[in-house]
Amino acid sequence: MNPLIRVEDLRVSFDSTPVVHGISFELRAGSCVGIVGESGSGKSVTARSLLGLNGPGATVTAETLAIGDTDLLTAPEARLRRLRGAEVGYVLQDALVSLDPLRPVGAEIAEPLRLHGVPRSQREQRVHELLHSAGVPEPRLRARQRSGELSGGLRQRALIAAALALDPGSSSPMSRPLPSTSPSRPRYSTSSSRASAPAGRCC
Ligand SMILES: Nc1ncnc2c1ncn2[C@@H]1O[C@H](COP(=O)(O)OP(=O)(O)OP(=O)(O)O)[C@@H](O)[C@H]1O
Ligand SMILES: [Mg+2]
């Protein structure tokens, strides 16, 4: 089976300062890839490169940078917009600033569903299912709360729920390990978010 993600000699620089120096990896369906490195070594920049989210100041080159049949170096922005959320979910690193403090968490998770045309009548139930599958206890209560009312671990799980909202068929880059919400839970989000998922995971 062909890899879902192919990265070969990825290099990223900002204002001609290199921050990613030629990383290569593949991700196959049902598998996880962990990228380990010290702070500032380019893990998040690598993950963002998979979604074309490094911003206009970034120069991104690679021998290969592809998700499925989509060449990320040449794909038009409209194609990348369809890819984000629907085919690739991205769990942002900083849960506190990634969730709108003024909106209920459930509304945040429902946003990608709304953007991709899921009818309003189906969204609430889907949000509860997503929170449950991301390991959030009392999903109905949590969906009504704002991010400031959740613990750090629950906030990160809410971001995982949002990233998986559209059941991305390809992969879900995650920018860092998930703090466990209880001692019995696995410490890394890749194994706790959806254990039986057929999709690939990249952290
Ligand atoms: N938009 C940007 N403009 C300029 N420099 C950036 C930008 N984004 C990231 N960098 C720089 O790129 C380098 C890699 O950052 P990155 O966020 O990928 O690190 P990381 O490996 O994820 O670190 P951490 O483990 O702390 O999350 C850092 O030196 C960072 O300052
Ligand atoms: Mg990071």
C-alpha cells in the first residue's frame, strides 16, 4: 500500500534562516510516526508544512512533499483548504490559545463540521461523540463549557476532537505529547485519541 504521507528532504527557512534541515519520513495507514527533537528543532514547522500553514515568510522546498496524490508544493490554495480538516487534521500545540476563550468548546469543535457542510441537526450529536472518543468524560457538559473551564489535558483533547471532526482519512499531525488527564491514561495523544483508527498519525 502506498504511504499516506511522503516527505523527502524537506527544508524550511524563515527570512533565509534555515530551521528544518532536510527531514525525510513516510506515514502509512494505521501507523504512527513520532518526530523527536529539542525545543526549536523544527517539529511544529515540519507538521505545519504538511498543511501549507507556515505563512508567507516561509520558504519550503523538498524532493517530495505529498499527501496521497496531492503534491503539497504545487497544490493551489483551494486544494489545500479542502485537504485541511477533511483529509488531514491538525492538533495545535498550545491548547490555551488555540481555543476561543469566549465560545463553548462544543461550538469550536462544530466549526469544521459547519464549514464542510454537515447539517446543524447532526452537529451536536457528532460533537458529543468526538469528545467521548477523544477521552473527555461528561462530553455533554464539557461541550457547553468554555476552554478556560477545562484542564490543560481536557483542552488538548478538545483540540484532538476538533482535528478529527471530519474523520480525516489521511492523517492527523499533532504538535506535541498530550498531558495525561489521569495516571491510568496513556501519556501520548497518538495512542489515546482513537486507538482503532485506520488513519495515520504524525506527531
Ligand atoms: N513563523 C515563523 N517565523 C520565523 N521563525 C519561526 C516561525 N515559526 C517557527 N519559527 C522558528 O523555527 C524554529 C523551529 O520552531 P518549531 O516551532 O518548529 O520548534 P519545535 O521543534 O516545535 O519546538 P517545541 O518543542 O518547543 O514545540 C524555531 O527557531 C522558531 O523560532
Ligand atoms: Mg512545537
